[in-house]
Amino acid sequence: MEDEVTRVESVTELRGVSGHGAASTLFLSLRAAFAVVGQWGAATLTLIVAYGVAANGLSMYAWDEVRARVRATADDAESDRELTVHRLSPETKADLLGGLVIAVGFVAVVTVVTVGFRYVGLGGRTAVVLAGSALAVGNVGALLQQYLT
């Protein structure tokens, strides 16, 4: 990978969270093209794919953050071995907590968005346009944050 050619010098690493943000933005562009030509079924489908890609990238970011915080607070000192119940390692605790946070967060976001759309009375094309616009703003913000820091 080190000898791979990079055509744009500022983009030296497009993988992980930033890669998911870029891929999701590409799917949003495809969604916009479908919407312009009146193919709302295809536009909705590509929006769902874009959200799936973005959610995967967000889960990777959340996973890394939670694991780093749990590891930072874990006691790294190993006590002398005794015949006691085996305790979970800090890595295992971080993995379990990260999975729990991601699962609960996903359910909470889906619930809030669904209830919000129904409460406001949004449906059909308006919901697709609003959801796509919100994702586009989030993707651009995440990519800017990634490359400016």
C-alpha cells in the first residue's frame, strides 16, 4: 500500500470512517440523479444504502471511541494469580460496552427519526429529500472534521 499512487495529495487515507463518509456521499449523489429523473423508488433505495454505509462508518467511529475510553479507565496492573473467578480483560469489557452502546444508539436514532417523521406528518418524497439532505450535511461535516484535524 505504501507505493500506491495518490492523485490528490490531501487525500492520503480514504478508508475506515472517512471512506464510509465518501462512499455514502457518492450514493447520495446517485440518489439525487434518480430523484431528478423521477425514479423515486430507486432514489429511496439508494438513500437507504447511503444511510447503511454511513451508519457502518459511524459505528466504526463509535466503537473506536468507546473502546479507547474504556481502555483508558481500565486498571492495567495485573494482580498475582490466585484461584479466583476469572475477570474480563479490559479489551473484552471495551468490546462488550462498545457493542451495547452501538446497538442502543442505533435503536434510539431509528426510533426518534421514525416517530419524528410521523409526528410532523412527513412522508413520501418530502421524507426522502429531508433524510437525504440531513445525511449529506452529516457526511460533509464528518469528512471536514476528519481532514481538518
